[in-house]
Amino acid sequence: MSAGPDDPRHRITTLNEGPLHASLKHWYAEPDDRLEVPVDGFLVDIVRGELLIEIQTANVSAIRGKLRQLSATHRVRLVYPIAREKWIVRLPQEGEEPLGRRKSPRRGAVEDIFGELVSLPRLMARPGFSLEVVLIREEEVRRYDPDRAWRRRHWVTEERRLLDVLETRLFGAPSDLCALMPETLGEPFTTADLAEALERPRWQAQQMTYCLREMGAVEQVGRERRGILYVRRRRIRQA
């Protein structure tokens, strides 16, 4: 049964929508799109003809079931933002005047998407499922809370705000994501080889390799002392 405009699920989704999600939805929407549409018991951010577009600004694993069910019978696109540039604003315990604003040294990249895809890598192999990574400039507002986030010295993220969209990358098949592997990477390769080619930590190379293997884009061909050996699948290489 589909959720109508008076259904509690509709009201909760709309009321809990953060500034970043709302801004991306309106930036992404085209004139003939329909927003917040009930489909098969779920509220979908954008419906563009037969394409269902879902924007997720937090953990993708939170909507894993929704994406799996909708993509079984519909064309679905997941839109996920990654902050290439982030500004951090700190608010005081009382009032709304910021304590300060600084630029985070961390710069996000398209390859960071594999950290989210580890919870649903096989969805990329489904016909009709696509992924769009949006590289953005954002502002993260933090507030001091003595009872929370002790690892971050009690500074809690209150909201994220979109400042600018810098670039978008659309991935329609596993081969598109496989193309993110450096051309300089030889075969067979280990996750250590991939990490070196990417100039990234090995744990990120392991996430990437795991996702591409589950999607069918790379395959294991052996093992040596230095680690498991992988190659790009032949059909991917030929494509």
C-alpha cells in the first residue's frame, strides 16, 4: 500500500529533512520532476518519468532495503554527495552566533564512495540501477554538547549546508566504477598495489576491491605472500 500525503511516513520524512538534503533535491530537480512521491510504500525524493531518484546524505546502509525493493521493479538512481571542500562552523552552547569558521584540511574524492557501497555492492550489477556522485562544497555546523561525541571533544554535527556543486559523476554499471582504478595499475594486483597506485590508505583500496569483486568487475586469481591477487574481469577489460 502506497503512502499518501497524510501518511505519517510522509510527514516524518519531510520534517526531518536536513538543509543539505533539501538543497540537493531542489538543485537536482528538473521542471517536470515530481518531488516526494509515494511509490510502493516508500516516499521517493524525485520521480523523473520512470526513473526514481533517491538522495542520501548520510549512511547509504540506512536505505539499503528501500533501494533493493524499489530497484527490483523500477529504474533507480542513488545520488550521494561527497564534500571536496568543507567549512566547519562552531556554535556556542547558547545562542546562534558562531564561535568560528575554518576550512577542513580533508578533501573528499569520488573514490570515497566505495566506503558507502560496501553495504550494497551488488546493487550496481542490477539493470536499471545507477549511482551519481555529487562533489560539493559544504558547511558543517557543529554545536558543543558535553553529553555526546566524546571522541570529537563533544562537538556534535547539527546540520550540513550546501554551498556549491562542483562536479557530478554518473555510474551506470560496474565497469564505470572499475574505470576509477588507475591505468598504471598492473595485473595481477594486490590491494597494496592498488593503494600505492591510488596514493591512498590500504583500507580504502580493500573497500574498493571488495566492492568491485562483489559487482563482478574484478576477480581473484590467486594468492602470494604479499596478498590476494586480482585482475579486472575480461568482459570489463574488453569494454
